[in-house]
Amino acid sequence: AAAAPPIGSNFGRPHRDASFDASHTACGDASELTVWVALTPCTTSNGCMLVVPSQHDPLFRKSSAPLHMQPDKAMPWAHVRPLTCEAGNILIWHASLIHWGTACDAGEPQPRKSVGCAFKLPAARGRGRAAAPRVTRQRLAEGLSVRERLRLVMQTLLKYEHWAPRFGGLDSRELAPS
């Protein structure tokens, strides 16, 4: 088996952050969005994002399809689009959209740098995990304990644990609110 990429490396394989069912409400509205912020310019030679627009993805709404969560095995390659952008641009997409980052070309002076996160509706669960505790403005103003902060950070890391299997050793049930 190939060695797992180091934590923080580029997600260089087409993937979905969540299935359609896990990232949409029963009526089909998005319940989870991926937000990606470019910290440097992102070009086709330094590691921009690539996406398949949902209207060109025959499995976009088909969570039960065997290859839904393995889009690299059934890709509509002709419809791949690069998302080039400037530093400071914010890109937002459905968590079930096929996306991935390109590699930085050898000799490129500035590899892309970015920050990504996911936003979910408070009641949204998905992936069989308990929803993260809701953090209201009032709770933020009151202050979160170190334990509450760590729980939120760990739940976020565990959402992407399949990309860093060496990170294992934690069970999301250990992070349930006490």
C-alpha cells in the first residue's frame, strides 16, 4: 500500500468531503458547505483547485451509488474545471461536489497556500457522527472552556481522518459532550 501523505499535504485525488445525503437536507437544500480561502494566488501551475460542476456529475445526488464516494473511479473527466483565483479569494461549494487540488509544478516559485473549512447547519449530522455542539454567539461571549475548544477542534479533524490514516487513535464517541 502507498504511504499516506503527510498531514497538511495537497488532496491530490478527486473526492467529495461528504455524500449528497450527508450534506443535504431531506428536501435537497445544502446542509454543509466547504469554504476554501486562497492565501496566495492559485494558478494551474502552482496548485489550484479542480472541480466537476454538479450538473456534469451523474452521481452527484446518488449517495447509494457504489462509486459516489469514490469519484476518481468514475470521473466525468471532460467536465473538469480549474478554479484559479487571487490571494484572498474565497471559494464555496457543496460538500458533495467532486474537487481536488493540483500539484505544484517543479520550479514554481510560490506553491499555493490555502485554508479550508466546512460549515454545517446546527442540526445536520451526517457520516454517522454526532453533530458538533452548537456554539452560539452568547456561548462565545461567555467563553468556551479548553475542553470545549479541543472537542470542536478534534471533531473537525476527525471529519477528514480518512485523508490521514496515521492520525488515528481517537474515537469520535470519546468526544461526545459530557
